[in-house]
Amino acid sequence: MKRRTVLTAIGAGTVAGIAGPAAASAAEESTPTTPERAAQHIAETYRRESAAAGGTWQAYITVAKPDGTLITAVDDESAKVADAWSTNKFPVAATVLDRVDKGTASLHTEVDVVDPFIVWDGDGVIPFDGAYPSRISLGHAISLLLSISEDSSSRLCSQIVTAAEINAYMKGLGLPNTQVEVIPGSRRWYLGWTSAREMHDLWQKLVRGQLLSAASTEYLVKIMRSPNAFTEGIRSKLSTTERGRIATKAGWMDTGRCEAGVIYDAAGAPVVTYSIYADHPEHLDDYSGNHPLIAARARMGRKFVRAVDRLSGAPGMTLEPETYRPSNG
């Protein structure tokens, strides 16, 4: 396994293996009361769980102070360009919502559910409905795109924005490595690349209200923290209420398993922003929570939440606390 670098903005600054009295006291403290201690917990948890899982990792994880200042808990090859897989469905959705904010599209806009915009295999439910040709609203497509990672919905969004427009929007945000792969002669794309740092920064722009309007921000976050959003990674070992404090988007294909998102405090303020990309040469056909990379993130998630349970998050775009109430039909 390659050597990994874990950084914290605490004390000596660089923590390689988390050694010394400060790290020891942090590891013994079950519920940290300061962002600095929480960052140490998160750094040690990441180091331990990623090493145990094997493979190669890139990550960038921060803890917010109440004034909004970020403490870097983990910086592991974060500038390295990685396959984004479905985590880049978030940039796709953000570009579409930018058009909604500018008035050139609407969530009520209808898109055509026809070839070549249907992915007949992969992830999603659109290929199962058996109603072709048909039309659905753009809002419906985005909700499927970000909750169950619906692959056809990514193609449907290409009726609103092109691959070139997504890439230009990301570059304009200062994220030149977060790019979808252009399909020559087509509006469509493959999901392309990002880096752990850039995906972290995109999430930070979202929660700080620097990416989209307040309405579009609330819309995206609500989908990605819903009970239907990805639950087999960071949110796996959490209660329903705790899962509601986390907005996340995962991606998976071939050797890669990745996830990025935000953990909020109990009052709805953002505390932890995480962006984790990893590859493992084995278990290629296992996309379940049993995959060692996903299982490692599940263990991290439980400990990340515990590390910040007694902290207050940063000001900015806060969540309204919600209680999950299942329906009986």
C-alpha cells in the first residue's frame, strides 16, 4: 500500500500515523468538545480504517469551527485526479440548477425518455417502467439522479445542458479537474474525473450558499440527505435521525468506490465536509456494503458523527430538522 499523508491543523500540523501525547489523548476522548479534537479523531479514524481496508486512497476532510474557519483533518493525495464515477452527478445537477436559477430552465420542464437517453443496464429505475416513449419533469429526473443515482437521468439532463457547458461551469468555479468526459458528436457525456479536494470544495460552495440560489441549494441538499439517498457508506451504521444529518453522493465502478458529502450538527449547521476516493484491485463485482472500501467508510461514518456530536457547526445554509415518518400507503 502506498504511503498516505494525513494532515491536521493542530499542534505540529502534520500527523503521520497519529503519534504522540496529543494524538493519544484525542483517541481516548470519546466525545470531543472542540473542533481541533474532533479533527484528530477523524484523522486517526481515517488512517486506521483505510489501512485496514487496503487499496489506494485519496481524501480531503475538514471540520468547521463555529466562525466558519475550516480545520483540515485529512489531506491524502487530495490533488490527484481520480475517476469521479457517480459523484460527478452532483456537478451535473448543479449545472442544471444553475440554468434553473437563471430562468432558462425549470424543474417543470419536461424531458423525453427515449433512446439514446436511456441506460438499459447500470443503476436506476427508468428502464423498468416499460412506457416508451414518455416524458418526465426535469425535477423528477434530478431527484432520481441524486437519490438512487439513476443513470438514465444523467443522460436526460443532457437535454438541458451539454458536456461542454458542465465543464465550463466547473472551470468557472475554479474546479478545472472536475470534468465530465465529452462524447464526440453528442450532447451526452461519461461522468469523468475530479479530485478529492475539488469535490470537497464544490460541497463547501453549496453549503455556504456560493454555488446556487437558496431555493436550489435547499432542493439539492434535501434530496441528498433523504432516506432514499445512499446509505451503505458513511450513513450505513447510523440511525434514521442521524442519517438525516448527512447529505451525500456516492460513486462506484470497476475498482473504484467513492463518496463525498457533508455532516451537519443537530441544529442543522454544517460541521464535517468529506470527500473520499479509493480503489481496490479485488472485489470487482461486489457493489454492496460488504465491499472492504465501502465497509471502511461505514465504520468511518459512525466515528465521524460521534466525533462532532458535541460541536456546533458553521454559519451559512442550515437545514431545518426533519423527522422521518414512513407511510402505510
